[in-house]
Amino acid sequence: MQNPTELHRDVLAWYDEHARDLPWRRPDTSAWGVLVSEVMLQQTPVSRVEPAWHRWMAAWPAPTDLAAAPAAEVLRAWDRLGYPRRALRLRECAQAIVAHHGGRVPGTEAELLALPGIGSYTAAAVAAFAYGRRVVVLDTNVRRVLGRLFDGHALPAPSLTQAERQRAAARLPAHTPDSVRWNVGLMELGALVCTARAPRCEACPLRGYCAWRRAGRPADPHAGLRRRQAWHGTDRQARGKIMALLRDRPDGPVSEEEVLRAVADGADPAALADPGQPARALASLVTDGLVAPADSDDGGVAAYRLP
């Protein structure tokens, strides 16, 4: 059994030396700035999030600002971060913060979990990184580091288990400031060193403790259970093309024909391998509230716009 004090010391020392200077980690960043960063970082790399975060915070530096913003403006600002429903949920979250918390981001996990679009990870992350609370923060990077360190598994199980939560809680430093840095230190270690595909074990401060390394770095036991998210040719890509078209056309509605042709890059949708995909993608965007029917400049022609 590893000495927890040694583990804590080694991770905190490594983080102090190697942590990236990210704007949402700076002491003067508001709780709102931390919350925005956590929502943006879901399934999106830091390199794409950082410039978007700066633009977002310049436009809407507080929940009251975003709560009053038009939905179409919010979606345009989200640009190509992906999963644009996150943008609307963040706006709903801001509106709830204004309505129920006087415009101030709440500081407890329970209060944060009650906000629209905020799950258990985000609630814990905001409580820890914005308010300095001693809570367990378990993202994919932390789960991977702890799984390799203690279980000898290449990657964590597809779904978070109660055993993982209990283990993480048992290893959390008792000193609250250290617990915050431990959480973010493990996240950084997983992002920069203990990566999923190309771990740099020789640079890891925990290499002497790691069960996975001692076992010879065995393969992922859950490989057959993992879903690989495709992109090219999928409805997700089709939705993205439609959203890109409408974001770039703020001056008026776009005809249904042009919207459908956007999925086929301007060609006849009937030539696609799945001719029904453009209409299906458009319908799903309308259902999700990301696209709205509009009055066409040409009477009687169906048209669409951002909501």
C-alpha cells in the first residue's frame, strides 16, 4: 500500500512545476468563469476552448449578462465548439442563477446540481476550483490516473462506479487547500503525462507506485465495451453543417432547400448515400431548439434560422 502522504506530496510538487497557465485557474477568475470553462471543456480540447472562453467572458462576464442574451447570439458565439445544446443549457443555467441565486453562482454541490445542464462532475469541479471546497472531482483524466495507479487497468470502466468514488474519496487529502490542488493535479497529470493513447511513464511522478506499469502496461480490459464516436457521414456531422450555415447567415432566414443542400456541401441531397439524412438532421435540430422555422423573404417557401 502506498503512503498517501507521499502520493500527495509527489502530485502536488509535480503540479506546482508543470501546471499550464490556463485563464480559468487564475486566482482572479470568477466562479462564473470557472463554470463556463467546465461546460466548454466537456468533450472539447483546451486548445479550442481557451480562445472561445476569452470571447465568451468578454461578451458575458456574469450570469446576468448571458441570461439576457438572445439565443441566436449565444449559438453564434459558441461557434464550432461542438454539442451546441451546451450553449443553450449554459444560458438556461445563467437564467436560473439570476432567478434563484441573485446572479451569483452557488457554492455547494447540491445547489450546483440543481442548475440546468450541471451534472455531478461539473458541480464538484466548480465547488472545488471556484470555492475551494474539499470534494471529490472525477473526470476522465482523474479516473484514468487512479485506475492505473491502484487497479493496474489501462483505462477506467466505461461508466463511473461507486467503488471508484469511494477510492477517490479515501485518497483525498484531509487538508482542504491540498485537496483542491490534488484534484487539479491529477487532472493535469492525466492530460499531459498519463494520457489515454501515449502515456509518458518515464515523466510521471507516480511511476514508482503505478500498478499498471509494474504489470507491464496490460491492454484495456474494457476495450470491447467502448463506443467509438464516428463523425464523417454521421447525423452529427450533418447537424454541424446546418448549424454552420445558419450561424454564418445572421441577416435573414435561409430557405429549406439551401439548408438541406448544406449537408451535401451544396449538391443535391438525393445524391447522398443516405438521402433522408439532411431532413432528419434538420428535424432533430428543430426538436432540440437549436433551429427554428422562419418566415421566408419569398412568401410560401419554407425557411429556417437560429432561434
